[in-house]
Amino acid sequence: MSTSRIVVVSQLPPPVHGSTVMTAVFMGSMDRLGVEASLVDRRFSADLGQVGHASFGKLVRAIGLFSRLRQAAKVKRPDYGVVFVTNRPGSFLVDCAVVAILRMYRVPIIHYVHTTGFSKLASRGHAWKQLVRAVLSSADTVVTLGPSLADDIAQWVKPAQMCFIQNIPHMAPSSISPANQGGPIIFLSNLIREKGADTFVQAASILAAKVDHQFVIAGGEPDDEFSKELRALVDALSLGSRVRFLGHLDSNSKWQLLRDCAMLVFPSRYPFEAQPLTLVEARHVGVPTVATDVGGIRDLVDESGWLTLDPIGTSESIAQAVLAKLSESPPRYRTGDNGRQWTSVYDQAWLSVLTNEPGDGSKCRSDHQVAGRTTCTERVKDVDEDQRGGKL
């Protein structure tokens, strides 16, 4: 391939959340493709409790980031700078400086967009609108996860510059155990208010009299106050014998829970959801899943039927959707050979992006388009299927 050297501006875990985990996935992909990828770590938060909060220490670390990026751009002369752009005001201002440094050294830019919220950021005022325009229009290519995220930035990014690459699971098992139809109904995410664990508990109180399943809440607890409220809610609804809290799970325990559960419920009310890794992991295993229709979650719906969207998001509507899916769904869905092909699709999609000439979106185009924008993963998957069928 013609591209052999890139710099990546992002952060590896900790803290563990979608963007940091996908940074690890991306770096692994670059290694498999033989691309020399140098990470310029923008580590401002060590845990989820620090995310979104300004501090003097973060200012110092930002200055260090700019110095390291300048050195990487000057010495390595990368073919591309891949920037995991962000939508929080303080972090976005850092992105502005990152883009300025890359442009100063004439490094072509690929923005990797993992969230919505840029339109809302631009609505803060004229200056913010100009900054959002300057950052997003600076890229030769913008890679985002799907049409919902693309719609948020379409006013600043030309269709030919944009393509879609869906998230894939990190360190997923190669084989999937048979489903446990009597397993628990689970909530799996960090216990922060916007992820909807309280709605899950309220839905469990409705379901408890109608199903025999246990209910499990698993995930890190960065918000002590919310965790206390959640346990108090379980007690108030007399669900102590039906609801278990597992806390943070390591990778093996997480995958085992997904294999053993009857269903995943993800009642998030976070307006800027992209493609939550919990859902990507559930898709890999083929877990029947009910999720609220917020952000970019709808882009994960496919013909296999593994995911049901609830557009309302109340405990009553969630409970109703769970009952319907329990009655209709098989114990496990076939989601593309249980998701085993997605690593190859992800790698080949990024290979397509990196081997484009700057500003040329033609290699990302396919028959699967939304308003002129293209899904790289669909294009690569179609090519793979044609090759297996002897058509190429």
C-alpha cells in the first residue's frame, strides 16, 4: 500500500469508553495492515469521573500534546494525521489546535468521528460555528460510523469526502457458546445517569411479575451518588431478590455474561450516542437486544433482527419491547457468521481510506449510499462475498 506512516491523535484506555476502546481497535488494525502508526496520546482524563471537567492539569497536558504532535509531524513526515475529533467544548478547542499544527506541517487529515453533537456545538454562537466549520472542513476524508452521525456534520463535509466504517468489538471470542434461554436479562454499561440503568430497574419491576428471568446490572460505577440512588430504587421496588449488581467486569467475564444472558437491554437517553460498544459486542454474539432509538444506534439495525429499537424510552415501553422480543426471538441471531468477518471488513475498509489520494473519495463509493455518502464496510463486504462466490 502507498500509505505506510500515520500519526494518530487519540487516547487508549483508561478510562474505558467507546472512543478509547476503538482507538485500541484502530491501532490493532494498522498493525495488521503493516502501517506505521504513531499514537500522540491526548490523555486528559484517567477515569470517567474526570471526563468533561476542566482543570489546570488538563491545560498543562494539552500544551504537552501540542509539543509532541509538532515533533511527530516534523520528524516523521506522516502520510496522514488521523484525528479522533470530539464534541465537548474544551476538548474541541484542543482539536482546533491539533488541526492547525497538522496543517502547518502540510499533513493530510482524516477525521474519525465517533459521536454526534457538532451541530449543537455550532449552535453555541457564531464563533463556535466558525470553529466547527474550520475543523471539519479541514479534513481530506471524514470517517464516521453511519448515516446518523453523518447527518450531524453534513453541512460542513462534502459527500465525496465522507465514508462510513462501523465499530467492531475489541478482543472478541472466536467461538460463541450456545445460548442460555433461561439466562438473565442484562444491563451492561458504565453506571452513569444518561445510560439509563434506572429505566432498566423500573422496567424490571414491570417484568418481574411476567417473566422468570433474573436481572443483572454490570458495569463500572464512576458516579457514587447515582449508584446509591440505583440501589435504593431496587430496594424501594422490592427487587432485591431479582436484581444483581456485578460491578466492573474484565473482558472474559463480560463476554461470558453476553454468552449466558437471555437478552440485553440498553435504555440510554444520551442524545449523542454513536455505536455503543455494548451493542456492537451483543451483535457479535447475536444476543437479542432492545435499545432506545437515540443518536446513531439505529445504524446498527440489520436484516438479522437481533436489535429492536424503542422510540419512546420509558420503562413501560421498554418492558413491552422486551416481552415482545422474548416471545418472538430465537435464542441467538446469526449476525454475519456471528460477527467473525467484521475484523477483516474493518481492516479492508480502512485500507481503502488510506490508499485514496487526498481529497479523492471515489474508492469509498458503493451501491449502499445515503444522500451521496458511502459505507466503506458495505463496499468491502460486497467485494469479499463476490470473491468467495468466484465472481472476481
